[in-house]
Amino acid sequence: MKKQNLFKWKHYQPDLILLTVRWYLRYNLSFRDIVEMMEERGLSIAHTTIMRWVHQYGPELDERVRRHLKLINDSWRVDETYIKVKGQWMYLYRAVDSNGNTIDFYLSKTRDHKAAKRFFKKALRSFHVSMPRVITVDKNPTYPVAIEELKKEKKMPVGIQIRRIKYLNNIVEQDHRFIKKRVRSMLGLKSFRTATYILSGIEVMHMLKKKQVYQEVKSAQSRKEFIHQLFGLAS
């Protein structure tokens, strides 16, 4: 998506669009909550309009922020959690490093070694990721199978250590809480595609809250300014 066309034909100012997107992805607000908050500012915006903005700009925000993320360390903690999409449980694969920094995430309809392998491939393509030295997993038997296949394909070093130590994975299980809390307050994710759009935005806002970018982003105001810079809106 070209920068100059990003807000073309929109009836509202770009900073207002990004404001509603940031609020929805960061806080436990519904689309109608944000509509009411905008009404206090004298603006009439349909909740479906805000929904379309989140679907469009959430993934775009994720893509732009990734280029500014700090490098994570080589100790990965991997786990999956459950997200309900259109009444069915889906699997959200997530990984953090030993400091709690988000490595990557991947929503899957299945929980098998192929899904785990796709998740690892996605994580290894990230700008801020270095090759893991050790990967800590739970008792899910699909992880070792996926890792061994990636070793054979020379996508991972042969010497990677796989650990199954439950207490070491507490850090990623605790990190699930923010994502689960935000998704729980929604009225349900309606499709797999829109779920991936929204989750990418929620995850990237979580990364910003954890101060994972090189630029000093220590407050809500500095997060706003940083995002405006990414979209070319900074004064």
C-alpha cells in the first residue's frame, strides 16, 4: 500500500482515523464505545466505518512497526492459546524471548506440526529476530517434529536445544493475558480473515506498550507521535 494513497478518499482526517484505530486495539472498547466518544467531540461516525478502519490499518501498523523493533535475544519461549472465531476455537501460536519481548504470533485453524512449522517460518522472517539458540516449549508433541523438519530444510541450526520446562514458559503464558483480555471484551471475531487483521493490530500495540521499538516510546503521547511518524503525519 503506497503511503500517498493510504488515506485517499477517506472522509475524515488521518489523525482521527489513527486515533480510533489505536483506541480500539489498545483498550477494552467496543466499536460503539468509540462512536459515543467521538460524539462527545461533535463527530458522527458509524461503528462499521471504525471497524473497516481497524481491519485496514491494523495490519498496516503491524508491518510498519516491525521495521523499528529492537532485536530479541536467542532464548525463545513458545506456546499456543485459544481464540474463538465465529463460534469455533482457533489456535494462536505466540513466542516471546526470555525478557518477555514478543517474537511473533500466528493464528491457525489447526494444532498440528504443520501449523507449528508455519509459525516458526513466519517468526524467522521477522526483522527483529535472530536465530534461536534454545526453544522452550510445553508438552505439545508437534513442536519437536516441526523443528526437526526445519533443521533438515536448513532453516534452523542443527544445534538448537529444545527444552520442556514448564516454569520457564510462565513468561509467555502470562503474556497471553493481555491478548486474551482484549479479545474477550469484543463481541466475537466474525471470520478468520478479520481475526488475523485485528490480532495483528492488538499484538503490535502490545509490543509498543512493552517498549520494543528503538525510538523512546514511554507514554501514550509518545506512542501516538511515533505512529504518526510511521504514517507520515508528524509535523
